[in-house]
Amino acid sequence: MLNALTRFANGVSWCASQLASVAAAVLTVAMVYEVLARYVFDAPTVWAFDVAYMANGAVFLLGVAYVLREDAHIRIDVLRNRLPARFSHGVQGVAYLLVLAPFFGMLSWIAASHTWRAWVRHEVETVSPWAPLMWPFYLCFAIGLTALTLQLAVEGLRAFRGLDSDAKKDH
């Protein structure tokens, strides 16, 4: 059961990371185009700022679950390394499964609700002269937060089972 759930969460995290890669490419192309348009052709775009902040937010939130999956986040292990492994796994399991997963699950629900509302109301960015639709931006948040919630739940279950980072590379 845990293996199937792990494969599912890892797959969702991987898919979200692929969307993050696309958002990073969009961000790069948009910024290069804006620099050329502004400084070479003296014709700045009206949309570059909006694309930049939306793509940057999407990169961060779509990639965070994959970072957790790969155990690539920054952590200070001064105290953790001095504790017994079983206790350390228990603390990590409680933190991931019982504290962080429910919190990010609620944030996922809120993001999905905002996405739906923006879709139904055709919400646009009101402070932007370009006025882009907001639901794609909110959707990236909802996908990223949902992927993170799933990954936190799996990592919490794995910690309770006493599985470490090396063991999870096999799944």
C-alpha cells in the first residue's frame, strides 16, 4: 500500500516539476524578449512584468514537492544527527504527516477554490494594464500545493515506518 501511494505521489511530484520546467522556460524567454524589446528596439512590453511574477511563483510552487521527494531541501541537522534514529523518524513523521500535510492540504483546497472562482468569474489582474486571466496562475498554485501535500503525507508515512532517504530512492 505504501509503495503504491509513494509511486503515485512521486509521479504527481514529477509531473509538477515538469510543469515548473516549462514555467522556467517561459520566464526565461519572456525576460530575454523584454530586454531585447526594451533596450534594442525601445519598445517595452506591457505583459513582461505579469509573466515574470506569475512564472516565478509557478516555478517555486510546482517544484517544491519534487525537491522534497529528492530530499534536496536545506536542513540544519545539528540536533537531528545527535538524536536516536527512531526518535528522529518519529519527529519527522509527526511534522510531515500530522502538522504540515493537513496545513498544506487546506492551502491546496483554498487554492483550488480560488482557481474555480477565477475561472467562473473570468477574473483578471486588476492592477495590470495587460489584465491577464488569473485562473492559470491560481491553477499552478493548486497543483503545486496538492503535489506538496501528497509528498508530505508519503514522507511522513515513510518516516513512521523508519525508512530513510536512501531507501526511498528505490521507489
